[in-house]
Amino acid sequence: MTPSSEAFLLDTNVFIEPKNTWYPFDVVPGYWDFLRMELGSKRVRSIVPVYEELQGHKDELSEWAKELGRNRFEDCVENTAVLERYLAVAAYVRSLEGNDQRQKRRSAIEGFLHEGVADPWLVAHASVYGETVVTHEVSRALRPTKVSLLDVCDHFEVRHIEVVPFLKKMSAAFELRRTA
């Protein structure tokens, strides 16, 4: 896939962290306008499990996502190819359990695979469709208390990228405007 046609799949924290930190709705509305414009296009996608995680917060962001519409998030759970890959992701994550330093505690595995968690679905969808996962998550390879989205992506050879490099690849730019 050439960079000009690279497709991106957005993790839940691409919405939550910017809203809570550097891109609040009232300070950087351009970020949210960009997502509103691009989400659901051939290049920028997300999935229904991400939408559902956003709805669980009952805040300004959940209202924004609701206004955007659930239909802008791909329903991957009913997709046979994605479901098959999800089962492979789940099997791999379950295989991480053990006592050695690089292995994970059962609670970490259950947390990653818990119903309503988007991460395994993101890996499965991106693996099937050759997408790059956009996330703020960091590797937790040496922490037995967390299964990292990035580490599972790496195992399935799924590319991942942080938000700012993603915005650069999309040629996004946000201009200053004064509100008062």
C-alpha cells in the first residue's frame, strides 16, 4: 500500500485523550472538524466497538460521536473475515498467560478480551484490511498487568502510528482563530 492510499483505523483514545488534554472541543475545533470530515472515508475509519466505548462515557465526546452517527463506524462484529481474525487474536492473547516476566496475568488478558473492549477488534480489522492503527497507547511488553494494543499489533504485523504523525500523513493543519 502506497502512503497516499494508506488507510488508518482510529482507536478510542484518539478521541478521548485529545478531548481531555491538548485538543479540547473549544480550543482546537479544527481537530474535531477534521475527524468529522474524514471519519468513514476510504482513508480514515473506526469501528463500532470504538463508538460503543465512546458512548459509555456520557459526556461531550459521546454526544459528538452520537451526532456524527454510529453508521460512520464500521460494524466489524458481523464481518466473517474480521470475526475469524478476532478469534486468532483472542487465542494469541490467551497464550500470553504465565509466570515469566514477559507473560501476562490472567486479569490483564481478561481486560484486553473483555466484552465491550475495542482493542482486539481493532487488531483483527486492521489485520484483515491492511490498515494502520492510530493510537496513543504505548508498548507494555514487560508489564504483566497490561496487554498492550501495540504488542498485539506487532504480533499480527499490523502497523501503528500516533496521532501527530497520522495528522501529518493526512496533511491536516489547524489554524488559529480568536473566539473573543
